[in-house]
Amino acid sequence: MITGFTISHVEGRIDSADSLAKQRFPRLNINLDSVNADGTKVKVNYTFVADYYDSDQKDAKNIGQLKLGGVVEITETKDNVVNITKRWSEKKTLPVEVAEEIINGLNFRCSATGTLVAYALGLIPPLVISTTKIQEAK
């Protein structure tokens, strides 16, 4: 369960103000950068990036970027914390149910904060409306 959420840094830039009229919905990426545990608390450092381009083509010109980063804190049982940290150290992934909760929380909070920054820069808001579902590879 998410018990804490911090956005510790926000960056926004425009690389090509002339191309703002051609911008497309941003390409979004959430990176889970590191996982640290202490007792029943797990801290997940993340980076949320929205890259803006002037078309949907593969060779599109980058016209701007939003980047938010911080920490999500979750509270779990000691057994779950052991499983989370073991999986992270072995595969750099989280258990599906934990990953879904974190990614959906990040989508909501970073989309809301990113919208304010995007508005100031003249970019399309990085809003994620749907819920993310993750499936294990078979």
C-alpha cells in the first residue's frame, strides 16, 4: 500500500518553440530507478518523463520534455518486503500487484503536476486517463 509520495524535482524545457503548433501527445515513460527497504517500508525512486515531438513518425523532431522524479513509499509485511527486495535485486522488477499500484499512483500524481508545468510551457498535458494492468511474461 502506498503510504508516501514525493515529487522532489521537476524539469521542463522547450527545444523548438516554432514547432509547438505541431506537437503530438507526449511519449510517456516511467522508470523505477532504485528500491530500498527498511523494516516494513520500501522506498522506490522513480523518474516520470514526457517527451514531445512534432509528429508521430520514427524520425520526429523532439520539441520539448517534462521530467519529474521522487520517491514512492509503500508499507508491506516483512515477508512481502523480503520478496520485493529479492525480486528487485535479481530482476530489477517488482511483483505485479506492487508495480501496478505504484505505476497507477505515479500516472495520477505526475500527470496532475505535469499538467501545470506543461501549461506554463505551452505543451499538451501528459494526462494518463486509463488504469495500467501488468501481466507476467509466460
